[in-house]
Amino acid sequence: MIKVAVIGAGTMATRHAEAYAVNPKCQLVAVCDTNFLKADLLAKQFGAKAFQSYSNMLDNESIDAVAIATPDQFHAIMAIEAFERGKHVMCEKPLGLSVTEAKNMVNAAKKSNLVNMVNFTYRNAPAVQTAREYVLSGKIGQIRHFSASYLQSWLVSTAWGDWRTDASWLWRLSTAHGSNGALFDIGVHLIDLVTFIAGDFESVQCQTRCFNKALDNIIDQYTLDANDSALIIANCSNGAFGSLQLTRWATGHLNDITVTLHGDKGAIKIDLTKSQDKIWICTGNNINTGRFRALNCPPVSNLFEQFIEAVDSKQKAEPDFATGLNVQRVLNACVRSNNLGVIDKI
């Protein structure tokens, strides 16, 4: 029985805890958070122990693997310590705050020879996996153009709670509290999806925006200066070209992700809001009429299951920290492009 600990006690940490608690190959034994009351509340739901100190938890509890679901600024230090202590690691995205941090995490993972994964959750969708297989098989030919969007409305909606009164959300809007804004929070998913399906990026041109959200853009001790929206033009190393847009100001869209890929022999549409297990394809004679037909996609195991399976079998799993590093390079190139107003190579 693989013993797992979850670091963090927020929304994503809860999803990790729920997934490991129902997996027959593992046991959730500990939950850690600097807010002990939150850690204790989550731990009690699953019969686990609660800890306030990450290092103290590793000192006092028998653990095989950890899931890191903390604010971004803690990913690197926690993952590296876990590897040094012989623990397999599942880490939330983005891997780190910088390419240097991500490289250090990759090096620590390689040195440890332990399982390492990044929780790019939208790879769990059968539609994403099937779209990738279609592209790799050549069924839509060479990708020429793509467009992708991630539209959220939590800055104008209370569907997730009200960030104006709930401090647990505010760190995501403040660079001083470890956030690199929507670009690193939701853009990371969009970049992973497009590169996973269409191919690695060679260069990007990016612009970001931070809109005024409060008096002087300050609430309590939080300065709300992290970006809210971003537009990216990307060139792939295989010649494909396209755009990505992401925002937290998309009124009317709670959490909508779409990707369209146009090849010289066909096209694929993914709309994860409409369906996680269906894609729409335009091939053959339908190209001349512009007709897309729906295609059902076979089920796939989720990343939580794949992580435990990899630990159990001692096999490499994807997406690993090296994949996270590649996405990190794109994110940092986007930051440089925005700051300098230039096209930046990856």
C-alpha cells in the first residue's frame, strides 16, 4: 500500500486528497498546511493525520509519495526536499516561478530516480488524448494554424466565491504573494495543451494586462498587480502558427477551454466545456462543405491514477518535470516578450 501525503489544504489539495483516498493501491496518511485548522479539517475527512510543518511531517510520518498543492512559490523547495528524502512527487503547475527553479527541480528528480509528475489536469480529458493521436497519425496532415482560448470569469462572477471578501483567492492576484497572474495560472494549461497536441513552440510574442480591481489596486496587505489577461502569438518548430488568449475577465464563461487545429488535410476542434470525451473533426469530403462531425473518444486514466501506478510499477510517467520545464520556458519567454515588446525565442 503506497502511503501518500498532500501538501496544502485548498481546492486543488482537496481534489488530490479525494483521488488518493479512493485509490485501492494507496492510502492518504497525512495532510499538511501552514493553516493547521484547514489541514486538520481536510485530514479528518479521510482519516489522515494533520501537520503544520512540511519538514516535521516528513520527519514523523512514514510516507512514500507527496502531492504538492501549494502556492507556486513553494513548489521548488518542497519538491527538492521530498526527492532528497526519497519521496515520489506529484506537483501542481506551474513547476516553478522561473526556468532556473524548474531546472533545479528536474535535476533533483533525475538524481533521485523517483517518479515525478506535473498535474496538467486537462490531459485527463479523453478529447485531448484522442486529438493528439489524430495529429500524430497524420490524419489532418501538417498543422498550419491553431487557435486556443481559456476563458474564466471569476473576477466578475461569484461562482467560486467572492475574491473581494475571501482572502484565500487574493494571493493569485498579487506578485508579492507568489503569483505570476493568469499567464502562469491558466495560461500554463493552455500552453501545455497546445504544445502537447500541435508541437513545441519555437518563439512567442505576448502581451499581458492587469486591470484595476480596487482602490489603488490594494486589498488589505495584497497589491493586486498580477496580470489578469494575456494574448500570445506562437510559432511552432514544425512550422505551425497560431494564437492563444486567456483571461479572468470573460463574463459569461465560467471555465471554458477550446482548441482548434487546422491541417492541410483536415481540422480538429476541442471544446472541453461542451464535452471532455468528444472531438469534432473535418476531413475527407467534409473539407469542401466545411462540415465537422463529432467523434466519441475512449476513456483514459487520470493523472492521479497514473501517478500511483507509476510509483507502484516504478515506471516513468508523463507529464513529468522535464515537460513542466519546457512549459516553464514558454511562460518565461512570454514574460520577456511582454516586458521588452519583442518576439522571444524559447
